[in-house]
Amino acid sequence: MDFNFSDDQQQLRDAVARWVDKGYTFERRQSIVAQGGFSREVWGELAELGLTALTVPEQYGGLGQGAVDAMVVMEELGRGLVMEPLAQAFVASAVIARYGSEAVRQQWLSAIASGEALVVLASQERKARYRLDVCDAKASRNGDAYTLDATKNIVPAGDQADAFIVPAQLDGKIALFLVEKGAAGVSTHGYSTQDEGRAADLLCKATPATLITADGLAALTLAQDVANAALCAEGVGVMEQTLKLTTEYMNQRKQFGVVIASFQALRHRVADMKMQLELARSMSYYASLKLGEPEAERHLALARAKVQLGQSMRFVGQQSVQLHGGIGVTDEYVGSHYFKRLTQMEMTGGDTLHHLGVLSAGLQDSAGVFA
């Protein structure tokens, strides 16, 4: 099996890396943080690069690329700590392309591809504790029309989004709906997250909605798996840059007249960070390659990946802070922002313990050395 990236994928990586280096500097990021943690201008630049169109089918104005291409992009955005939620474009295009009616596809996929519409997944509820099958939101049907009553929390860039993909109970089972921000009864409460990004709580009261699919749990599982694959790839990029910053600091910081990079105990800790990074990278590749598999296999594969990524992100972030000392947690130093991002990512899309539970529930009688 060839694990090398194609020439097109390498060119894509290089293009995104150049934009991050020149167009998304730490100073620009800090100015966006001061404005609330989301920039529509940056979202437009991502669209100009073709990134919002990356996984949208070609017949709807997209580039029709796959999961590995999305992974390559997310790694580079992770290195630059880009806050704009490009992964949501991958999630929305995957769900709408697979489950939406032709009318829904025609209306939304081209708008997602052009960057004109930011469509985000609004699935979390306070008592769900990461479980996708726990949903208190209610949908009502009146002929061919639907209305929603729902409260969703921690919606990525929710007060900046143009539409939401919302799960709700319909006739005793979860269905998936698309809600436009300008629809009657929609309100959002936006706030900054701990990693300086943007999120919001979404409230729908008798809000008109468009049905995407009545098979909502399967579609929601796909959405979460796509989001977690993107998160894993982004985490690899964040960890890679964190390790780079740490080694650069150790080669400059001196104690007892020598750089601390010469201390054997500290070198061993850096080696452990590198090992955790490479374990995470291999599982991120695994996660992206498994996105095309049947639901049960895909979902367990993403849980395995998220367990490893969660362990690696926590380890790399915390070791980086320890090796930096006090400067590692100051806002003025870029490394502290990588640490905050890694810490929040471990708890996004299901934390490590949640995904360990998913894997435990998926074990069969034949699992283990006697299989």
C-alpha cells in the first residue's frame, strides 16, 4: 500500500501552508480574538483558496476531493491555529450530499462551496454528555412543513453562521433538519471559547425548518465522524507546531551556562512528545481512511483515533508547558495558545473517556487474544 501523498495533495498542502505563514500570523490571529474569535474576511480567504469547496461534489460547484485532501488541509490550519471552523464545511457538505434531497443540495451545496454560506452542526445539548442518541429537541409536522423547538449548545461560530444542521425528535425518532439563521424564532447567544474561538447557544421556538433526512441518527453519526476526523488532523498540526516551538525554546534557553536542550532528562521528555505525535499522526491517517467504510466500522475507527489523539494532545500540551516553564502559560507567548487549543480539542467531539466507552461497548465476545 502506498502511503505517500500525491503531487496534487502535496501542492495543496504547500498552498495552505503559504497562506498560513503569510496571511494568518499570530498578530492577525490576536486581532481576530479581540474582535470575538471569528473573521468573515478570513472565511472569504479560505473560500478563495477553494477550501470551502474541497469536499463538495463537482456537480454542485465543488472540487469533489476526498477525506485525505481534507486531512492535509486541516493539518496545516492546525499549525497556524486558524480559528475559523472550516471543518464545518466538510461536515455540512458530507451530510447534505449523502442525505439531502436534490432541492436541498441545489440550494445549499453551491453556497457552501463558494463560501457564501457558513452551515454548522448544532447537535450538542447540556445533558447529552457527548451521546448522539440523547436529544430533547422536538419537531412538529404540518403537512409538508416542519417546525422546531430546540436548544443547542456550543455551536461552532453559531452567532456568525448562516444556517444550522439540527437534530430533533420526529415521530419518536431523531431526524435531521436544516434551519436558516433568519428564520422566525431563531436566536443565538455568542461567546468566546477557552481556546479563543467562537461558539454560541442556539434557541429555536416554533422555527420553520427543512427536513434533511428522517434517518437522523445515521446522518448525525456521519457528521460527528467527519468532524472528529478533521479534529484529529488539526490536532496533528497543532502538536507538530507545539513540538517545534518547544525544541526551539530549549535550544535558546540556558541554565548553568548551557542550553537546556543538552540535558538528557529533558531530551527524553522531548522524545516522548515526538512519539506521542507520531502515534497521533498514524491514527489520524487511519481515521481519514476509514471515513468511507460502513457506519459501524467507521464509528469505531473514529473512536479509536479520538482516544489516541486525546491522550497525545494532553501529553504534548502539558509537556510543552513544563519544558517552557512560566512563559509557557503567558498570553504574550504563542505557545500558550497552542496549549489551550490542545486542551479544548481533547474535550471536543467526545473526550477520551467517552470514546473509551464507545470502544468498550463495541467489543465482541471474540475480542482479545483468543479471537
